[in-house]
Amino acid sequence: IHMKNNPSSKMKDKTQILNEIKKLRESLIKEVFSKYFDDKISKKDYYNIKCVPKEDKYYSAYYQLPELNSNKNGTYYINALNPSIINKHELPVLTLHEGIPGHHYEFKKNLEKDRPLYHKLSDFTCYSEGWGLYCESLLKPKNDYEYFWQLIYNLHRCVRLVVDTGIHYYGWSYEKTFLYMKKYLPFDDQVIKNEIYRYICDPGQAITYKVGEKFILDLKNKYFKKYGENYKEFHKLFLKIGPLPLDLFEEEFNNYL
């Protein structure tokens, strides 16, 4: 409770939230992206930052691709409609996931490839959400509060493995699922409710984060074992292969090795 409700964690309004993410966009590129990636990022490569529209009030945050064949960039949407549910110290890990080097960078690299349109738009969720979660781990927290939220975000994805399986295989009730999540996560009741509805409506999606992340970590260990601890080259290879079902991706990856 202390870590969640500390006065330094509070956000007073939508403007403060959006401005905080804009500052993070700059600092995370310098502190994380430049350390682990070879690409140069200029302001023309930046993602847009907006509050979710009222009809999307049940989402906490998401990334939306730009219109195809346009010169626009994608947009990182955050639910700043109710500032009381946003914790300042969760924003670094969330922004890494949705922005650079997370979804925005990953999608941008894929759209630049000379591949058929159907391939560019295919939804290989383990690849994409695994990458977003993996990118969260590249953050070196500046304080205990940021570290706390990095752990909570990872724990949240672990809890999803249990509750998604519980709902769709073991037939868990809403109440059982709610109590399980309430026990392990410091989330408000409404946030948990929204999460459960999401799992009910999209079976299997919630488990792709940890499945994809573990897949990436296993490949990284294999790469490091052969070539040494070279994050930049590993990331370059991973994004060069691009979105695929995991079994096909591993075949391609092994061919490069």
C-alpha cells in the first residue's frame, strides 16, 4: 500500500500525465534505447501521445498503428480520463512497452520491410507482446518505486497465465478469478473487473506476454552463448526476422546462427 499510495506517485490531471510521458519518451531513448540498439532515433520517428477517447475508458493503455501508406507515426494512448488510477512510477515501464523500443519501434521496423502487406499486418501476438514485455526488462529503475512497478507488471503477466487457463480450461467463476487477482495484485476493483472481461472475450491472448518473453529470453541466451553478450546485434537479428509464429521464427533464427 505504501509503494502504491506514496504522495510522489500521484498524478493530478490529464495534462500532467501526458507531459510526464513526453519527458519519458526522451529519457528512455537516451537511457535504454541508445544502450541496447544501434539505430538512430530522431523526432520524426517519435510516436504520438494521446489520452484514450471516452469510448475506450476500459483500456489502461494501448498502441495504435498509423494509417498505411501515410507519413504519420503511430500513437500511444493512455487512459488519463481518471488521473487517480495512474501511478507516476508505473509510467516508465508502461512507456517502454508501448513506445520505443516496444510496440512503436517494433511495428515501425516491420512496416519498413519489403514484405507482402498481409504479412506486415498479420497478428503474431506472442512475438509482439513478448517483445513488449521483454523491453520492460531493459529498464534500470531509478528508485524502489520504479522497481516495484516493474515487478508488478511482470507479476501481472504471470497471474494472467493462471487466470486465463483457469477461466477457459478449468471453468473458473468470475468471483474466483477476481479474488485470485485481488490477492496478488495491487489493482483497484474496477481495473481487475476490466481485466477479467478482457480475458473472457479474448481467450489465450493474456498468456502470450509471458510465453513470448520466455521465448525471446531463451533465444537471447542461445545467441549470447555463441557470440557473447551483444545486445545490439541480438536485437538487430530478432527484429530483422520479424513477426512469425514462434516455431517458424525459431527455425529462421537457428539458420542465422
